[in-house]
Amino acid sequence: MTDRPDSPDSANLSPSAPDQETNPATRRGENSHQESDTDNRPDLPGQIPVLPVRDVVIFNYTILPLFVGRDTSVQAVEAALQSNRYLLILTQKDEQVEKPGPEDLHKIGTVVMIMRILKLPDGRLKLLVQGVSRACALAISEDKPYMEAEIEPLPEPEDIHPSVELEAMIRAAREQSERILALRGMASPDIINVLNSIEHPGRLSDLIASNLRLKISEAQELLECLDPVERLKIVNEHLAKEAEVASMQAHIQETAREGMDKAQREYYLREQLKAIRKELGEKAVNDDSDIAELTEALEKAKLPAEVQKEADKQLKRLSTMHPESSEAGVVRNYLEWLAELPWTKTSRDRLNILKAKTILDEDHYGLEKVKDRILEFLSIRKLNPRSKGPILCFVGPPGVGKTSLGRSIARSIGRRFQRMSLGGMKDEAEIRGHRRTYVGALPGRIIQSIKQAGTRNPVLMLDEVDKIGSDFRGDPSSALLEVLDPEQNCNFSDHFLNLPFDLSKVTFICTANYLENIPGPLRDRMEIIRLPGYTMQEKIGIAERFLIARQKKENGLKDKDISFAGPVLKEIIRGYTREAGVRNLEREIGSICRKLARKKAEGNKGPFTVTEDSLKDLLGVPRFLDDDLENKPLPGLAVGLAWTPYGGEVLNVEVSIMPGKGALTLTGQLGDVMKESAQAAVTYARSHASELGIDPKFNAKTDLHVHVPAGATPKDGPSAGVTLAVALVSALSGKSVRNGLCMTGEITLRGRVLPVGGIKEKILAAVAHGLSDALIPKQNKKDLEEIPADLLKQIRVHTVDRLDEALDFAFSAPAPKKTRKKTA
């Protein structure tokens, strides 16, 4: 049973409305009373004023209040009052239409009699009307200020043949109505008597339909159904649906009430249990003890004022929750994080620069420029503790000691060290944390690392910062912008905490292999410190001071059990490793120690000495040989130098010529930049053919094939320009490049040689392969200062500014060879 909302020209069953009977029993009583007068109902006139309504359908014998506000409707009411007080109520097809015409109204409606009228201060009229009869509007005229209809009354048939089916439908309607009223707590003897007193199926249908929660379209369908038996059948279908909904509502309310009763019962029982324990002198347990422990832990944490305010708020919430509820677990976990974070706890810095230098020298061999920059960084911290120092980023090949440098910095200043690997990270929540609304939410790894460190000023190393990814979950590198900005990280907000945490005391150190892979805004926040690859002497020194001793210990050997004879380390580096760092060198030393440890375990007590002759038995055949370069110079062959994130490399560039039509074939997985360098070399050779002693028409009758082994390795970059040009001219002219020469540099179409990067790594690779001469761009001469003097004694480095200088030197006779030891 329902009330309809207020609206102009619509029914108003709001409880606040005067003249409104909200009690169903009273309404049915009125209907019952009116039924007794239907036999004396006066004849209806042929023309009746029309009153359109929006959201209500009025049935026979129903008494309802209506609010009338439209001008045409007010005039229709006044016309009815001046004649016989009859109105034809027609429902609009679309309630949004403000000025309905005849085509906007349903043809079948209800003739009502105005029983009472009240004029409101705002000009509207409030009517109390009673349905008299169904009627069909045969024609609607708009000649007057209001609409008027010619009607045909549609009276209820009285001679309905009784049947068992009809009696069953009447009883079903009564019983379902009583059931719905009972489920809603509205059943009363008066209402039941009204339902039982109506025997006519049409009148019973109208009474029930006027109180059902029907849509306007459904109510209009019932109004237009003139067969009382069919109408009662439709009403029974609606009653069945309404009974099912009412039953479900009652079940939901009962379930909710049972849950509330259970919670209240448990609350009273817990209160009684606490009172009993108090009388017995027992200590409080369960949730009270948890809250007491959390309160004590939060007090010890010395939270900032803003954090303390939030903690007090969450403690108050927790005290009112059921201890086993999921929300209580979330709040408890949140408070535990607040209590365990080091909001004010810091470790005391030991900024002794001389001691820091000693520690760096103990932990690392070489890297003098890197150590100097670290000591400068620590010196500034000592002189100005409040300074916002730079974020250091160590960039270099794998295995050169980037991560261990961070540990040494932490050890030298007496701070805790935490390492956080960023490789493969694609979720922004890894940095900022998850919001507490998610199941299993946790703070980000920045906050987790600080909690593990136990102080708010640890040394936090962000490892592999160049390998961060991004996907639909966000971009972690963007989240790091706030973390690594000294001007912003004093108020870093983790999504889980939703409170500011000061990261300005944390010393952040980043590491990377590829500087180009770090996003520009993030790279701009860091000071880049490059760690070049180690020289031969540095690798030997690292092996003697650190690697051999560590591998002896890990494999259960004593210092006296194994020794490495003179040049054996050089042979290991040269024949079994080709790297910028020392990781593979340590693996090979470890492999030797494991094999000798097995011999000792089998009963051979040693001591063992590793010599050049025994290396093949211990490590197998050398993996790298110096004869991978052509010993005999041939036309079309040149040796280039390349830089990779793993150190310098030596490349053989081969050019072959054959009869053809000027086609240029490039193989060896060359990148776009390297292909463009080859095309630039061909253009230079064509434009300077006469000067170079080349047939000027070679491009019309010769095909060129440029190949750079190894074919499975991708290669790119502009630094092979000089090498490609020299190899191309060598093939076309038939001249061989001088033996032992390698080169690097970018070229232009006009023959200039431009500077390139990675000079130190490239010279290291040249020396490792036993090359005697190297050509580099003249503008790279300054980079030779970074190369140790003892390394430069092993190779002659020549600088050139133009390509013709490089060609002249490449095809000149080699200088007398220096007598020197072959090294790597």
C-alpha cells in the first residue's frame, strides 16, 4: 500500500497534508460507506470539464486530495463548481508535459465529484474528490479556457455470474491483501472487515489497486480493463509480486534485527564478564588489553601533534568496534604502523672525514674520483648538518661496486643501511602504498624500509633506478619525484598512512646502468657520478685484497691452503672474463676454490698453488682468445671501438665489393644511427673519390656489403662512423689498414670527426685485446686525463679532427713496435 508524492494536479497522500486520511482502515471505511450510495448515483452529464493529472490514476469510490495549480485546471474546477461539481480526471501519458493537449491524455479516466475545496495562499486549489464512474472521452474540445470532454460512462456490470473460479480469485485477493498487511504490521480487524464486506469483483479490484504500489502505466491498464473478473485476475498477479517483495523486506528486517540483538547481547555479556573479573581481581584481557597496549606504544613513539590527533581519533573508533570485525583489524593494523615508525628517532652521525676515507679505501680499490666526491658530500654534511644535500646517483657497468659504495657511506657515518631494488617495478603503490580501503593494504616500500631501519635518517639505496617500468597501475618514477626532491620530501604522504612523514633526513643514493633510461625530471633531481670500468691493475688489486680472501672463506679454505702464482690472475682476466666489473672474475676464483676444496675434502691436504699451466684443468679452455682479431691486415677490414653498459668492446668492420649497380647492403643487426653512418661514409667516399685514389664511377658498377660481427648482437650509435669510412675506403682502394690500429668517432658529410663518449672504457678494451694504436676525436683528448698513466703507456693514442687525417694515418706504415709485456 502506498502514498503518492505531491505535485501539481496530482494526488497527495502525504501525512502532513490536511484532510488526509493516512490510516488504511479509515480510507477503506470511506470506500465502504460510498459503496452503499452507488445505487442512487445521479446521471452524469454529457459534457464535463477535464482535469489532467500527472502521476496518479483515480479508481471508482476512491477519495483523494488533489492540488490544482495550472490556470486551465483552475478554470476547469471553477466551471465544475458552477454546474454539477463533476470533473473528468484523465492521466497524462507523459508527466513532463507542462501544457497537455487532448493528444497527451489517456482516453479513459474517472469522473469524480468535488466534495470539498480549499484555496491556498499561493493561488493553488486543494480539492477533495471521490471517484464516481469510469468514463471514456469521446471528444475533447479546447474552445473554452479549459478542456471539456464529451463522455460515455462505463458503468460496472452488476449481473456477474458466480463461479468457483471467481470465488477462488476473490478469496485469494483477500488473503494476499491480509498477508501483505500483516507483513507490514498494518493489519487490523476494521481493514479485514472492509475487505470481507465487498463481494463485487470489480469494486474489490479497484479498492486493492488504489492502495497497491503500481506504476502509472500498470494502474492505467487496470483502469481501462472493463471486465471485473479479468481486472481481479490482474490484481491477483500484482498482489503475488507485492507479497513476495513484502516477504523479502520482512526477512531482511528480521535478519538485521537478529544481528543487532546478537551484538547487544554480546556487549552486555562482555560488560558482565569485565565486572566479574574486576570483582575477582583478574587482569583485563582481550580487546581492552589490546587498546591499552596500543595506547602505551603510541605514547612511547612520541608522535607529532598531527599524527597524535589522528591516532587518538582511530583509538576512539577502535574502542567502539567489535574486536572480531574486519574494520577493527584494519584500524588496529594502522595504529600498529603509527606506533612502530621512527617519527623522531635518529641515529647520531659520525662525520669523521679521515675515518670515512679509511673505510672507503678498505672497502674499495681505486675509484679515486668517486671517493673524493663522496668525501666532499660528507664534508658538507659535517659543516652544515641542516643542508639539503644532493641525491647521489652512481652510474656504471655491473660489478664495479655501486651498491657496496652505498654500504661504505652508511658505515662511515654510522647510519643504518637499507637497500630497495626498483628493477621491474611497475606499480606506483610500491612507492606510495595502498589506501586502507583495500584488503591487505600496506604502506609503500619507502616507509617499510624506514621502519626496518628503525631510524628516520638511514642511508636508503634505490637500486636499479633505470629499470623502473610503468603500466595501468601507474608510473613509479613519477612517484619518486616527490621522494627525491629535498624541497618536497619533508612532507611525503604515503597513501596508507595518509599523514605527512619527513624524509628530508634520509640519505638517498641511487644506482643505474643506463643513464638514458632514467626519465628526465627524475634525472634532474640527482647528481650523476659515473663509475668507469676497472683497469687490469685495478682488477688484480681487487682480487688480491678482497675476492680471493672472500672465496677462500666461503669455500672453507684457509689462507695457507691456496695461493695464486704471479701472472695467473692476468690470465684469468684475459682468457676467462671480458667485463668492466669484477663479478665474473670473482665467479672464476670461486670456481677454482671449489675444485681445490673438493681435493682437500678427498684427502689431499695441499697447500695448492694455482699456476698458468693448471688453469686449463681448473677452468677449462679459455673463453676469450686474442686471435679473434685478424692478425694479417686485409683490404676492407678495420677495427672499431664501442661502448656498452657492461664496458668497452672491440668491433671488426668488414667491407666487401662486387660487381653491381651501386647497392649498399648492411648486415650484423645494425641500428638506424649506425646505418646512417655507413651511408655518410659512402657519400664521403664518392665526393672525395679522386683524392682517395678511388674510381669516381665505383657507385655505378660496384655493390658494397658492410658486415659487423657478431651478427646476433644488436649494434647502434654514431661512434662507428670513422671505422666504417676507413673500412670502406680500404676496400675500394685495395689498401690495408695498419696492423694493431683501432678507432672511434662520429663523422659528418664534410669529413669532420666529432667527439663520442666512453673513451676510457674503449681504451681499456683496446688494451685488453693487445692493440697498439688508437684513433680518437681531437675533442676527446680531455678524456684521456681519466685514464691511468700506466694504461696509456701500453697503447699509443692519436687524436684527429678530420676524416682525411684518420685515413692518412690508417694507411701509413706502422711505427716500430714497442717491446712490452702483453696485457689485457
